[in-house]
Amino acid sequence: MHKQKKTVVIADYDFDNLDIEQAIIEGAGFELVGAHCKSEDDVIDIARHADAIITQYATIGAKAIKAFTRCQVIARYGTGVDVVDVDAATRHAILVTNVPNNWCENEVADHAMTLLLTVARKIRAYDHATRAGIWRWQTGQPIYRFQGRTLGLLSFGAIAQAIAMRAAGFGMRVIACDPYKTPDDIEKYGATSVAFDELIEQADYLMIQAPLTKQTRDLINEAQLRKMKPSAILINTARGPIVNDRALYRALKEGWIAGAGLDDIEEEPAKVRNWKPTNPLFSLENVIITPHAAYYSEESIHTVRDFAAQEVVRVLTGKPALSPVNADQLANAAHPAPSA
């Protein structure tokens, strides 16, 4: 009797093709199905009977997970797993994997500094003016020297640490807030550990590099933006929903802060079918917005695709995942501690 191949569904992707994944997954003897899901219903329709799922932006929530009939692993293209309901996956004995953030550590750190340099040095204003025939250094007034300014980092993981080292090269003072790091963890990178309120109030340049969680969603809101310096610049190379876009629009429009550089916005356009640029932030000249591209280089894209596909093959062939998110929770669920 012919044994049915295990099926791997890629719920969504924005690559030109799936050649990398195809070589790995079909090379291991599994069937590969590519899709462009924009809702959980889309995911259920295409992946209900899949043995493994890889997702880029598509939400794999409790509704979809409950509908899966034989899924063993959900792999994320990337480090953050906010699009996956990890608790629901654990309840249904499904392993969730991600890619360790060193796959794009340098790219994101470089992008964050690029956004800061572009906004702080008024590159957009100068470029527009010179193209219009205006050749005046005064177009960018005011611009301040980087040396001696304070860079504040919200979260201090590997990417933030890489940013701190780059900022040191510009002569900046670096402060950081991370409840999961000790002051010693932060100080060994030349930064100073501060409380959240101190970070908001002291930073000339506030850089967000935190994961999106229930605690960080909408963390930078009107109250926080009003506490920042009027000359401050906000850089977000983490997740859009950490910053309240309406509050940020008012802050930029009314001069609560001087500028912003964003690699994502609150609605995450890649997750929205037929998205249109109606966000009022696009109307402002003192904000630079890039399309969640901070992680991108040819090398990093190849790495993240290869790693996610390899994780699926490892799990489906009975080998341990290299970057499991909920392995401990699954183990505890399978072998609960004896009651006292």
C-alpha cells in the first residue's frame, strides 16, 4: 500500500519563489504547498490536514490550531512568534520553532542606525530641496551633533547590543531598559541600565528593539510621547504595534518630538489584504517609514528560509529542533510534576 507523503504548508511568503524550501522539504521526501493566506480561515482551508506549517506574517491563532488534524510543528520565518498562539499550540501538542535572532542581527542594527542618521541629519529634507533647486544648508535646521547625545534602547538583546556598539562609535552615551537583564549584563556593553521612565525622559534618540507581547503592545503611547524631549527622535525597528500610531502622528504633527524612523507601522501592511497607504503618518515629512525591511540582506533572507525549512524537516524526521520556542512547556505537559 502506498504511504501518503507528509505535507508541509507555507502559509504565506513574499519571496519570488520557494526554491530554497522546495529543495530542502521535497528533498527530504515531503510534499510542499505554498499559499498566500491573509486570515485564519485561509490558513484552515489550506493547512487543515498539514503535518507542518511555516508562516511569515500569517496569523496562526487558536482557531486555526484547533482545526489542525495532524500538525506537528509550526515554524516561523523569523525570531518573533507574535503571529502564533504558542499557548494554543502547546495545548494541542504542536511544537513552535523560530530562527535565532543572529540571522539578522547586523542588518537590523545597521538599519536602525541608518534610520537615525537619515532623520537626525535631515537627509530627506535636503534631498527634496536640492532636487527642487534649493541649495541651502539652512534647509535642515536645526541639526545637532551626535557626540555626547543620549541613545536610549528599549530592550537589550543581541540586536540592541549591536546597536549600542555602533552608537559608541559616534560618541553617544547609551542607556538601556530591559527587565530581563541585570545592570551588569547591560554595562558590559558600555551602556547604563535605567528604569523605563528614565529611558523615556533622558533619551535624545529612543530606539525600540523589544518583542511584541501583551505587555509591550501600545507601550509607546500618548503619555510616553509627551514625556520625551521636544528634540527627541523615535526609532522603531521592532514591531509596529509597540507604538500607538495615532499618538505618534499627533506627537510629530504638534512637535512633542522632532522626528521618527519606523520600520513597521501599527497595521503591518503585509498582513492586510489589498492594503492602501491611508495611515496619516505617511503625510508627514518628519518621519521615515520602511516596509519592515530592517532584517533584509540577500544573506539573511537565505539564512532564515533555509533554517525554517530545515527545522520542519528535523521535526518531521524525529530529530530535535535547534530553536524550539515551547519545547519545555510541551515536556511539562507530557510529564507533569508530581503533586506534593
